[in-house]
Amino acid sequence: MLKEYPSITQDKIKVGQVGEKSKRVTEQDVDLFAQTTGDMNPAHTDEEYAKSSIFKTKIAHGMLGAGLISACLGMDLPGPGTIYLGQNLKFIHPIYFDDVIVAKVEVTKIIDKKKFIMAELHTTVVNQNGELLIDGTATVIPPKGE
């Protein structure tokens, strides 16, 4: 039997819908991300090196925050079955270790392509202080309905 996954389907997605996902960023998260992607930039992995950077300490990869946007799109809004077509991102402030980051996606536009619906979403990541860390726009195809 096929497992069912709740999602917002093409017939139910509407402008104004919002999804959020949060996470505390740990040193282990950053180390695993570095190992998985091969991005071992010392700004993320070497505290001594990072002390001489403009941030004076190690920071998380910006793409780790972008990954939380992806998780929100793929698991919450629209949810499982979503096809991620594109994303533009602007990295505004760094993500520090132990920050609690929140990815938020909001449907801003529905595009009827006749054979399927596409949605544009405003995407942001903020920290526990409400500082905007990442700002952008995603384009997705929500899962088909029944």
C-alpha cells in the first residue's frame, strides 16, 4: 500500500498561504554539510582561521539556510511531491552556530500553464532575533490533486 503524504495540491494552493520550518544550527550540522557537499571553506570549519574573518568566528554555510527553505517547500508548503524549479537567493547576514533559524515561504503568485499549475513563493530565513538572513523567490510545481 502506498504511503499518503499530506500536501497542498495544485487545486488547493492559494496566494497568501504560508509555511514555516525552524531549526537550531549546530556545529554538527555545519560539519555534516561541509562533508556532504565538499565545501570545507575554513570560514565554516576552522575557528582559528575564522577569527581573522570579518565575522570573527565560524559561520554556517548560507546554503544550509537555503536547505531549510527547500525542506519547507518539500515537506510543508506545498509539501511532498512538490517539484522545485528554481530559487533566487540573497544572503544578507550570516548564520551563526546555535542560531535558531526559521524559513518562511509565502505563495505570491499562481501561474496556470494549462497542463499544470506553477507557484511563486517569497522565501526568507530569519534568526531568533528576527534578523533577515536570506531573502529570495522560489518557483515550484505543487503536487497534482486527486
